[in-house]
Amino acid sequence: MRKLAGALRGCKVLAHLDLGTNNFGAAGAGWLAGALAACTSLAHLDLRENQIGPEGARQLAGVLGDCRALAHLDLVTTGLGAEGAGALAEGLGGCTSLAHLELTDNAIGDEGVGRVATRLRECTALVYLGLCGNAIGPAGARSLAEVLGECTALTHLNVAANFDLGVEGVGALAAVLGQCKALAHLNVSRMQIGDEGAERLAAGLGGCAALTELELGNSEIGAEGAQRLAGVLGRCSALRRLHLQRNEIGDEGAAALAEALGQCRALAHVELAENDIGDEGVRRLAEVIGSWPSLAYLSLQSTYTSRITEEGLQQLAAAGLQHGGAGTRVIR
């Protein structure tokens, strides 16, 4: 890394640097930081899966402000923790061109996300924020919610797999979603928020007119939660992709979704696998499939025993779909 850093000092027009998965640690990050100050044209920096830790983050933060053109920063699985996130936050204030910030899988917790959130106001170009798998709880969600409304350019928000977020945390974020007018992709999957969380989320989705993709897989949502979501998703006319796999919505939830989603004519991909949906749910879905002229993929897959019989498959076929995999995954 020392030799590479030395060479980088002469790369005045370098725009894209990918050093992911090189295991160079904090020492390597220090050498790199010494070179980045000279890379004034750098727009894309990928350091994923290098355990730079808090010390490496401090080294980088000291020069990030010099990278005025930096638009993409990827620090997935770099061992930041709360301390590293705090150090990084100090450097983010000078990154006025930053559009993509990926901090997935860094265990930054409530303290770390709070420190990062304080600087997001200055990142006025931010369109993507990745915070998946960071042990964020309700307090961190509240800190993030305080600034999200000011991130007017934000189109993608990923807070999946923050298992401590819970209903309270989802509710805090949902309360400000309506202010994120450009939000197109929201990932709140793998957090077991249940029906109450789905209800809180639904209350905020009504203002997301630009939403094109919603990920809520593996969230322990039942029929009641599906009904709450259905009440608002029908107003998301731009919705193209809906992920609700590995929930518990059953026939009743599928029926509620079918009725609402009939208004979403842009739908192209609907993921309802592992939801205990049987022939009645299939029948209700088949009735509205004609309202989805763009539909290319509908999954009703079941790993174990499927409740969809030959009758259900015939209903799907009559709606213009072909099935594969024991009649559980269908495509137009």
C-alpha cells in the first residue's frame, strides 16, 4: 500500500479508485490518506471489506474535505464502529458533492449514526444512504429522522437488518418519509416489525409519490399489516417493485393487496414468496393481474408445502401467466 500511495500522489486526474477487499487495515488507510489529498479529481472511492477500523477512519476523515469532487464513498464492512463513524463524520462536512454513502455492516450503533446524521445536512447532493446491518435502535432512528427531511435529493434509503430498530424506530423514520419527496427506493426489510410496524410505516408512505421500490421482506407482517399497507400502496402510482417475501400475510392479506395494487399499473416485479398464500389468495391476485401491463415477475414460491393447488395454477394461467417450480413462481 505504501508504494501504491506514493504512485497515487502523481495521479492528478484520477476519478475512480476501487481498493475493496484488500485487507490493508488502518496502516494502509493511513498511507492512502496521505495520497488522497493530491487526488483532487477523485469522484469514486471504494474501500469495502478492508478492516480500517476507527484509526483508519480518522486518517481518511482528515483528507476527505480536500476531495471536493468525491461523489461515491463505499465503506461496507470496514470495522468502523461508533468511534470510526464519529471520526468519519468530521470529514463529511466538506464533501458537498457526495451523492452515495455506503456504511453497511459496520456496527456503528445509535451513537455512530447520530454523529453521521449531524453532518448529512451539509451533504446536499446525497441521493443514496446505506445503513444496513448497523445495530441501530430507536434513538439512532430518531437522530436520523431529524435530518432526513432536509435531504431533499435522497432517492435511496437502506436501513435493513437493524434488528433493534423495532416499531418505535420505524415509526420515527416513517414520520418524516413524506418530506423526502424524491425517495424512490426504501429498504426496511429483515427487522421483524410486525403488523404494528407496518401500520406505522404505512402512515408515512402516503407522501412518497416517487416511490418505485419497497422492500419489506422477512418482517413478520400478517394479514392486518398487509391491509394497512394496501391502504396506502394503491396511491403509490410509480411503484414498480414490491418485496414482501417471508411474511405471514396469507389469503386475507393477499386479497387486500390485490385490491389496492390494481391501481399500480407500473408494477413489474411482485415478491410474495413464503406467505402461506393458497388458492383464494391466488384467485384475488389473478383478478387484478390484467391491471399490471408491465408485470414480468410474480413469486408465490413456498419452500415447503404449497397451498396452491391445480385450481390456483389454472387461475394464474387464465390471467396470462406461466408457472415454474411446482406452480409457485410465475412469469408473464
